[in-house]
Amino acid sequence: MRNDLRSAIGNARAHLNDAQRIAVLTGAGMSAESGIPTYRDAQTGLWEKYSPEQLATA
């Protein structure tokens, strides 16, 4: 492993160790793979029970 990459990983590790809170942003497919309900799935999505026409009005 190159020294600059090793240094960057070490710096990231130090920041994570010092952090009080950590947030991770992922792509849309991660929630479905983890078993968390998605917003847009046709049958099981969290927004399935709402009418888009009613939500999209002023």
C-alpha cells in the first residue's frame, strides 16, 4: 500500500475515533437490501398509502 494512501486511512481513522456522531449517506438501494422499507416501491413503499395528486397540490 502506498504511503500517501496509508496516511489518508490513518487520518480518517483518527477522525472517526474522535467523532461524537457519525452519519453515513448511501445510495437508494441500501435500505431495500437491509430490509428497511423504501419510499417508492409499488407495493410496500412508505408513500404507497398516499395519493400523489393530493400531496402535490399547493
